[in-house]
Amino acid sequence: MAAAEIVVVAVVTLLLGLTSCMAESSVWREEDRRVRGEVTYEQRALVLDGARRMLFAGEMHYPRSTPEMWPKLIAKAKEGGLDVIQTYVFWNVHEPIQGQYNFEGRYDLVRFIKEIQAQGLYVSLRIGPFIESEWKYGGFPFWLHDVPNITFRSDNEPFKQHMQRFVTDIVNMMKHEGLYYPQGGPIITSQIENEYQMVEPAFGSSGQRYVSWAAAMAVDLQTGVPWTMCKQNDAPDPVINTCNGLICGETFVGPNSANKPALWTENWTSRYLIYGNDTKLRSPQDITFAVALFIARKNGSYVSYYMYHGGTNFGRFASSYVTTSYYDGAPLDEYGLIWQPTWGHLRELHAAVKQSSEPLLFGTYSNLSIGQEQEAHIFETETQCVAFLVNFDQHHISEVVFRNISLELAPKSISILLDCKQVVFETAKVNAQHGSRTAEEVQSFSDISTWKAFKEPIPQDVSKSAYSGNRLFEHLSTTKDATDYLWYIVGYEYTPSDDGQLVLINVESRAHILHAFVNNAYVGRIHGSHGGPANIIFSTNISLQEGPNTISLLSAMVGSPDSGAHMERRVFGIRKVSIQQGQEPENLLNNELWGYQVGLFGERNNIYTQDSKITEWTTIDNLTYSPLTWYKTTFSTPVGNDAVTLNLTGMGKGEVWVNGESIGRYWVSFKAPSGNPSQSLYHIPREFLNPQDNTLVLFEEMGGNPQLITVNTMSVSRVCGNVNELSAPSLQYKDKEPAVDLWCPEGKHISAIEFASYGGPTGDCKKFGFGRCHAGSSESVVKQACLGKSGCSVPVTPIKFGGDPCPGIQKSLLVVANYSVIWTVTGGFGLDMKICVI
């Protein structure tokens, strides 16, 4: 973030509040269950107020949404069956300038935690302060890079001093606000460091000493709640080692001490998206299988979803090549809409597990083989029992017998049996409703007269540069990561050869993008990719004039690194420049006098704000669609409450601001293997919008066409349910029999039944049709139950449809419905989930 963008509050004086002792980590004893206001742990679980707890958590990051969004996000997480919200603490947003803290707006950590508490949920505070998180510089403020003799994340005194100071300040702030559980607050665990085991070998014995120091430093802060280290198998006592990954039920080595519980701090719900890649979603069946297996095999009692809501990487905070949209396929999507069926399927799993908490937390555990690739895990007390039946065969239904009960297990599935008898949940059968998002265009910018343009000037005078030197400067050290851009300017004296040989320029760079200009004329560009070589090489023939020439090279980063050992030693930017005339030896320019300009003229003059001093905006014409151009227009605020997006499909690469707020980088010209942009829709939180007119400013780096931009609203307008008559009834809706349960988002009702078939419908919620078996009354029954209502429940039983349309055949009910707006709804943060039980 540029310094001019930062709203820096005065240096915060962090008051030391009441301290509380670090909870004992001894094995829990029944006679201690009367203790109140404590968080401890023992082998089976975290222990709150003397009671073992089965906890489901979800990761949400306060800087990736807005304070106005937080209440609804938290409410939807709670409705989804979560107990805990996890969040990192983002050092570089809180201390962008050394010694100057910022906890305003999206960075108001205390407000975020208090909102979670107000809704009755707990908090897991992942202080780090290294967080990775696909966040620029792994969460470190860049000024840390310039501390003399520093080595990040090692037994290094300068680093440890700054890390301890920041962690202590955050802990003292939490204590001062009374936010730790023993004080009556919601924070029940804290995390120090993050996935350090991944880089520890690079530091040798210094890494081992650092782990011991970090753990001891954290424990000595006496928060009154346990500390964790994820992906750190040797986490020193009493710090708990936890698992991160996709399949911790298979990969977790387990707690490193007999009195520590099995905790899963990151169950990845999707894969974060990078520019140049297609979206890769994780199925709800796969997520729930992994969760159930962790509980069954590892005695897991805490699972957190990373992310539960990913949100938006506003501004320039995404790390290298990471898209502005973050974990859009999480249970709550980028806009805060419920992502179905993932959200609903997880909700059913949480309910199934919670109703068997007693045997899971206190029962005797046993397991047995019930087939070649099938196993049973049993938790049993004197009065209660729960069984997890696992089928690892990924291709075949398996018929098993468990305690004299014959069961069919779907391929790669886990069935949860209440009282070790009744199937209450199957990971492979998704009975939750499906939803489809719709982006509706509400405004176009096709009228060329509505646009203004400003051409970014190309610096050409070395003597007027901000810096100069007879060497090539490193990119991040020069920009301090306050901008993506660094100009390299050099003069070149050209003497033509007699034979008119071609002149070739060669540039090697470790930045992500390079734009080249010769005598103010654009000669080309090149960019790298996330998985490509670190070096990008630009080589092209150029035209030079006899005598002095100016070469201007724009080095651009698409985010700074977020991980790896020795980040402070990483180098970026242009590393070699040469000119070659025909077959003559290349003329290396590295040691010529170079001039440097940090950032863009438009950035330095705040062209995206009302305070900009730039008045040279001109009318747009087709010739303006060239590299390094700023564009400006205005648009109206869409009516209603639906999420707002910009469709930037016609643009190239750059950054976009709305009313002075950066909604992030865009790069739609970098196509994925599918041929589509990795991201084309960019979220504008409604809190960024004015009541009526809004100013839109873009910096277009490559030459897109702004007339193709549209403002869209995003909503769920179509839902579907597909339930088999042998499915387990919904625990959440308290169905007595299998049923299709549909409900509408707030302020909408079911306006049309697109398809309904009871019997043997074919296809799924995207492509469907009638099968050989179909009850003719299907449509009328569903319409009567659902039309005009905010929700409905239709049992999957013959009696509901006037009889069995095909005896002896297993039947399903498939319903596809459309929503429409009833009226604008105001107030209330809960979900409108009225169910019309039939």
C-alpha cells in the first residue's frame, strides 16, 4: 500500500491489562470439572469451563471483507454449525510504518472479535506474526526487511526483538479489552508462528533454537489459553502441534505428547486461485470425508476450514500472482453468499457429529476391519455409541455387515451411525440444496463520451530521476513494496553500422512483468507465471536514432512473496540489460548510469481520489487504448442489497479504484488453460459506494477497452434439491423422513418451479430430465408446497405424490426452482430460512 493511502492513527499506547496464568496442560481429571473460566486441554479435546468440547471452526480474515459485512458473515457461519472463528493477525496492515499502528476500518481487530463474541462464538487468534496466507510478504511489514543484520524467522536478535514486541502488543491489547476466555472474552486459543517446519531445515540449529524461543516467548505472555503451532511436529510443551492440509485424517502424525488433543487448524476447502490458472473447487463430499476420517482415525475434536469465507484481496495485498478473489469456492463465497451445497452438507455433518459428542469425547475407542477396503471406528460409553463406517474403495459400492446390520457404503464414503445403528449422515450423499449464482448486468459503459483518459508519462531523463546509480537496483528494496512499479531509465549512444544491421535489446528480470520503451515508443512486454522460471527474458529488435537514445524499462510486480526461507534475501527486478548490433559482441549496460523512478506519476498524484491534482483528463478515443493509460468515469449505485461487481472481461491488466478505494489488481488478459480469464468479476463492497454517483478509476497497463466494462449484481437466483428415498433425514430441518428442503436468501421467494420429478429423474442440478419412472403429479405437488414461499420441505415418499409410480425401484425427487425479490429487506443479520413443513 502506498504511504499516501494509509490512514495512520497516532502511535497506539497499548495498556497492559490484567494478566492471567497460562492454563495447565495436565491430563484432565473428573474432579476438576467444577473449574470455571479456564481453557485447558487433555488428550481428547480442548476443555472449556471444565467440559471437553467438540469444536468446528472456520477461517475468516477481517481485512478481506468490510466491518459492515462481518455481522452477516459471522451469523451465516454460526448457522452453518461453527463454534469458532479463526483469523490471522496481519502485522503489515497494523504497523505499515514502524512504530505507527493502524486499527481502523477493515483493520479493526478488536471490533471484529467483539462481533464474534456478540454472536456467541469463540475465537482462535493466529498471531503468527508470519502468516503466509497468500498475503504480501507473508504478513511482515516491509520495513522489517531494512532492519540491519536481520534474518527472518530464525534465532536472530533483531528479528526476535521486533517479533516479540509486536506479539506482546497484540496480546496486551486483547487483555486490555478483556477478550481472552478467562477474562470473559471469546479467545480460546492462540497460534505462534505458522508452518515453520516447512522451512526449518534451511536454518539448521538456528531454526531449532528459534522454535524453542518462540514457544517459550508466547507461553510467558500468560494469555490464559493454550498456544498452538501448526505443521510443527516438535512443538515444545505446552504448545500444541496441529495439522494443516487436505487429508489430515491420513497425514497427521498425531499430537507429540500423550496429553495433547488432535487439532486440525486448516482443512483446505478449495485451492487459492492464481492468475493463469482455472478454478479448482473441492467437492463437499471430499471435504466431509476428510473431516469424518480425522475424527474417526485421529480422535480429532477440532476442525477448522481454511477458508470458510475467503473474501477479497483489496488493494495490493495479494501475494505473487494470487488473484484478487480469495477462496471464492469456500462455504461462504467472496461476496458472503452461501455456497451450496458445500455450506449445507457441512452443516449436516456438524449436526451429526455434535449429537454424538458424548461418546466421541468420553467413549472407549475401538476399530475393526469390515472388508478389504472398509473399516469401522467405534466410540462407546455405557449408554451411548457412535460408529464411523469407512469405504476407501473409490469406484464401487461396498456391502458390509456391522453388528448384524447390513449396509451399503457408497464409493469413497463414510457413514455415521447414531447409537451404532441408525445412519444419520453419509459423506457421499449430498442432500443439501444446490445453488447457482447469477451476475446480472445493471449498467454498461459502452458510451465513449462517458469516459476520460490520462496517459501515464514515460520518464526519459536520467538527471530528473528520484534515484540514480551505476548499477541495477533491486526492485523491492527500492520501492519498499509501496507500489508494484519501478522505472529503470538509461541513456544509450548509438552509432549506426555501415551495413544497417539490426539492433537487439535483451533484458533479464526477476520481476513479474516488464514493459519496454525506447525514445518514448512502446517496443513490447513480457510476463512470467506462478509456476514458471524466476527469470523472464525480453528480447526484441528496436530502432535507435543516431546519437543519444533513452531506454525506459517498467518493472512490475504482481504481489510480493509470501513464503520460503530467507525472504529478506530474495531479489527481484531487472538483473541484466544489453544491446547487440548484428554479430558484434553484446554491449552490457548494467554498470551505466541508471535513473530510477518509484511508482507511477498517477499514483504519486493520487489520480484515483477526489484530492488528485491532475486535471489533464481528456476525452477518450480509440487511439487511447494503449499501454499505461488511466481511465475515469462515473456510475450509479445499483438498487437493492445484492452484491456488486465489475465485469472487466475487456480489459488487460492493472488496478481499479471506486471512490478512492482500491478493489484490487485485475489481470483478465492472462488466460487460463480453459481460454477464460482466471478472474473477470471484481467485488465492490456496497460500503465503498455512495448513495448515488460513484467514481470509477482504472490504471490499464496493457491496453484493454474500458467500453466493455459493466457493473453487475451477484445473487443466488436458482436452487435445486435432489434427494433419494433411502437418504438419511435432515438433522437440521428435523425431517422425519427424507425430503427436499429449499430455502431462499433474505428478501426472496420461490417464484417458479423449473423442473420437478419424483421417480427416476436423470442428470443433476445443472442438466436434468425425466427418467423412465416419473410421477405425473410431481410438478403440481411441488408448486403447491413451494411457490411464493421463502422455503419449503417436500418429503420423498410415495404418499405425497399419490402413490408409487414404479414399485420395486429406488426413487428420488429432483426439484429445480427460481427465486425472485419480494422487496428490499432492511435490518437483521440472520438468515431467512422459513420452512413450510408439509
